[in-house]
Amino acid sequence: MRFLTRGLLGIMLLTLTVGLLGMAGRTVYLAASAEQGGFGGRGENEERIFAVNVGTLTSETVRPIISSYGVIESWRTLELRTAVGGTVTEMADAFRDGGRVQAGDILVQVDRANAETALSLAKTERAEAKAEVTEADAALELAQDELATSEAQRDLRRRALARQEDLRSRGAGTEAAVETAELALSSAEQTLVGRRQALAQAQARINRAAIALERTAIQLSEAERDLSDTVILAPFTGLLSDVTAVPGGLLTTNEQIATLIDPEALEVAFRISNAQFARLVATGQPLEGTEVTATLLLEDIPLVVAGVVDRVDAEVGEGQTGRLLFARLDPEGSRALRPGDFTEVRILEPELAAVSVIPATAANTDGEILLIGEGDRLEMATVRILRRQGNDLIVGDVPFGREYVAERVPQLGAGVKVRPVRPDDGFEESAVIELTPERRALLVAAVEGNSQMPEEVRQRLIARLSEDRVPADMVARIESRMAEADVAAMDGGETLTLEPERRERLAAFVRSSAGMPEDVKARLLSQLEAEEVPRGMVERLESRMGG
């Protein structure tokens, strides 16, 4: 009993092992068949060949482009402020955000009552000052006359004293008369001193009146200026922003009521690296005047404005690197720009000669590229990367005339065999045909199912197959590869016996296939004439026949 149990267990394990081995073998067979299913497939022991896009290294002279980003500014921007306070009585219709005003336009009118009152008081004070000057002039003339009279009186008293002294010396006069004459002379001289003091005071009065008159003239000018400051005029033509004043609002002195921007005085401020700045000035030519372009995207519509470098910032800001440049923009082309717009700025560098432009995907960070060598095998080469321009590289020290791989992938390396796909591998447009919907669908399915084809080539072929008239050469090439794949997939496998009508229908279809190579036709017809025909071949042919 124990022997029987062990024997059954061994038989069961053997059966299970054989079944698993059979499943594994079938899986391997199906995988090999699936790998050969697409057209252009390779045998199990064949070397894998990669299709690669290639380009040719040509010698060029190019001007690299420095790309940066900048902000639009207006070098003529004015803050409009009130010189005097008061209530807003009038305001221009254009005095609002975005309003355009012309030079000399009246923007805001402040209440003039206080300013007019101050002006009237200043005029009155000036009239009083003028009257004071006139009165001082008259007082001076009077003081001068009084001084002259006093001097004459003194001279008269002096002669009278001399006469009395002469009479006394001859004994005809008395001492009392002489003393009386002396007292009269002394009184006249004292009066003369008083008159001179009055004259000095009159002259000082004139000076004070002149000063007062000048002061009132200043006050009058200030009052007139205050009156004119109640009207705010546009100093230049421009656009208004940050408007805060409203009719009836109360303004204070030096209050900002708006900002006036000149839209025709725009410039772009952008920063470039020190290396880029060094390349621009390395030629010794002045940087001012170098042409630039500023690009602004408006709903995916690029607005390109030309300009020239105007100046370089005088200092490097704290925590900043590189150099800040200012470029003056063309007034005609910059009408749609506004201060604050964020734009892309491009500036041309000096020319680079004997260089080549390749896609950035063609080289790694060390400048290594893959060249097409003898027998379509890859060779490694190293170039010098001079500039990076978007998705392109400007390289030097390259073997001009050689073909290179335009897009490197990890599977590619030196010694790998490839199938170059060149940009000019197009199809002749002279021979075109119209496809039936069934035939078009088969061609599109074959292209989509080819895993070896680069995505760019696949999309280009599908786009051409979608057209009403398709190049005949392209159709022939695709059908030829389809046929080769069919033959590889049809060989071996299950077979079946065909009825005469079915066999003839399949043979007629093969003979009428214009895109099928003759050797493939002969091979298929030979297999169709056999008694046992591969089932896979019959199914492939009937699927293309629509049966």
C-alpha cells in the first residue's frame, strides 16, 4: 500500500513537471513569434540594428544669441503732486487711470478763493509800501530844505557875532551884545545838528520803505504763484496711472494725485551674467548702441520690439550678480507695451566662425557625440561646446562633413550598427496614388505597430498616409517590409488544407499586389501550391483581402 502511494505521487509530480516545461516552451515560442510579427523584424540570432536620425556637420558662421528676461520701464515718469491744498473744483475727463493727456492740458483745478484773497492782500500791501516810499521821499526833501535853512541861519549868526566883536574892539559895542550874539550862534548850530539828524532819519526811512516795497513784491509774486498752482497742467504728453483725486475731494499740500508716464520713452532693464557681459565687451567696441529685441507674448501672439543698449547700471546691487543693462526701445514698435511688462530680451553676440549647430540631444555634458562610421557603425567623438542656444548647441573642433546621431539614447554607443534616417529621405512626389480605405488602414496599422521606427518618422508617415494622394514609392516600401514580416511570421506553425477556390483567390491576390517584391511573391505562391499551407499565412493574406 505504501509503495502504491509513493508511485502515484511520483507519477503526479512527473506529470506536473512535464506540463510546466510544456507551458514554458509555448511561452518562449509565442514570444519569438510576437517579436517577428512587426514588419522590419529581426531574427533571433541577428544583430539588432537601431534606426537613428542623422545630420551632417557643416561649417557655419553664426551669431550667438544671449537670452535674458527684463522688465519694461519708462525713463520719463512723473508723480503729479499738489503745490497748494484745497478742494477739487474741476477735473479733466481724461484724468483717470489709463487716460491719455497732452502737454499743457488742464488736469485738476483746486478752489481759487483763498489764493485770490491772498493775492488781493498782497497787492494792497504793495500799494501801501509804494505810498510809504513816496512819503519818505517827500520827508527827505523837507529835511534837506530844513537843513539848508539851518545852515543859513548859522552863517547869519556867525556874521552877527563877528560884527559885535568888531564893534567891541573899537569900543563901540558892549560885552552883553557879544554874549548875546554868541548865544544866538550856539543855538543856530544846535538847530543845525537837529536838522542833520532829521535828514539821516529821512534817508533811513527811504531805505526801510524800499525794503518793505521789495518784500511786498515777493509776497505778491508768491501769491500769484499760489494762484497759478491751483491749476495742475500736464508737463508732457503721456498716460495717467494711480489716480486718486476725485471732484470735490480735499487735497493737502504735496499730496500725490496721479502718476504720468511717457509711453514713448520706454526701455527694458535686463540682467546678463558676467561671462555674457565679458563676451560682449571683449571685441573692444562700445556696448552702447548694440541691437536688442524685446519679445512680449500677448495671448500666444509674440510682440517683438527692436531697441539698442543705452547704458549699463553704475553699480551691482547688493546680493546681485552679473550686469544690469538698459535698452532704449523703438517708440513706434513699443506702443502696445506698458511699464511692468515682463519680456524676453535677446541680444546678438559677435560672430563665431568655423562652427556647427547641432541639436542639444546630440551631445552629452562632456561634448561627446556619435558619428556614423564605416558600415553604419557608430564612432565616438568629442567636440567643444561653445554656446547653448535653446534646444541647439554651437560646437567647435568638429569633423566637418561627417554624419552624426541627432538624438542620443542609452542603447547607442561606439560600435553599434544603426540604420541612418536622413532628413532628405523623402518620397518622390511625382508618382502618387489613391488608396482604398482598407489598404490605407492596413498601412497605418503596420506603421503604428513597428516598434523599431523612431517616433518622429512614424508621425510623418502617418500624416502622409492620411492625405488623399500618397507617394507610390512610400506605399511600396511599407508594403515590402510588411511582406517580409509576413513571410517571417508565416513560416512554420500550424498548417491546413485549402479548397481550390480559396487557394486560387489567395494566389490571385498575391499576384496583383504591386507593392510586394517579386521574390516574396514567388515564395508565397510556392507555399500556396503545396498541399498543406501555413495557417498564419492564410490568415494574414485574407485579412488584407478583407475576407
